[in-house]
Amino acid sequence: MNTNWKNNFFFELAVEDLKASELIFDNKMPEGYIFIYFHQYLVRFYLDDCFFEEKNKKFIIITSSMMKPLALFYFQRFSNIYSIMDATDSLHNIISRVREIHQNKKRRLFCKINVTALTWIEFKILSMRLSGNRTSYIATSLNIPIKKIYWHDKVLTKKIGVRKLYQLILSY
């Protein structure tokens, strides 16, 4: 698994500062929470399924609107993703929501869901597209017609909010 996201010094510093200053519950730090920022520029790092397979960790996804379909895809598949929050929320709202999750020990979506989650096939196509695979290779690998790949591309662009998938690839 590619772990370059762990080397994002500024994001790590911001999360550590947030934890140190605001996320103290009952006079102690909550254990096992991992905050992940889903953004189009970091999309490649989130396309590895095993990213969320650490059962003893509790993931909280803070997402841009463009990445909500991918965040929802994971939320539906992994029970250790405790929440999805909107990146445009205020720090105060995010902190109070994390406290609520920690106290209630329940999974919860804290963002407007005005999109649908990616399907498994859309996820695979997106992953293969971002890896640079050609349409013919994707169709052969997934055992579906080339026209169906183009149809899924169109659905993906609508869900993610780009005009063409190459815009997402270029933002990477």
C-alpha cells in the first residue's frame, strides 16, 4: 500500500494540534481515531481497499464535496469508519461531532448526502483509470463491454462532479 498520505506534514500537524487542544474527553485523549482528509488531489491514496482494514482503528473521514461518493462507498463497506464529515464545516462543529461519536460509540454521517455512493464496478473503473489503464484493458479485466466502461465513466463524472475523468487524473 502506498502511504505517502502519512507524509503530509501540514495535515498531520493540524490534526495533532486539533487533538491536543480540543479533542480531550473526560480528561483523556480518545484512542484509536484516525482522521483522513478526502480531497480530489489525494484521491489516488484512497483507492486501496486495504487502507481501512485495520480493525482496531476508528476512521473519521473529512471530505470535500467531490469525494463524497468515494467516502460513502467506504462507509457502506467498513464498519470501522465512524463518520463522514464535510470539509466546509467549522472546526467547532467537527469537534462537537467527534465528541458525540466518541460518547455514543455509534457510526454517523455528518454531511449532506446529495450524491450516491460509488458502486463496486465504478470504484474499480476509477481505480484502473487513475492507474493509467486503457479502456480495452479495463473492459477485458472486468469482463464487460467497452461501451459499458464508457457509460460508467459518464456516471462517475456526474457523481464526482467533473466534466471528464481526465480532470480528476490531472488534479492528481
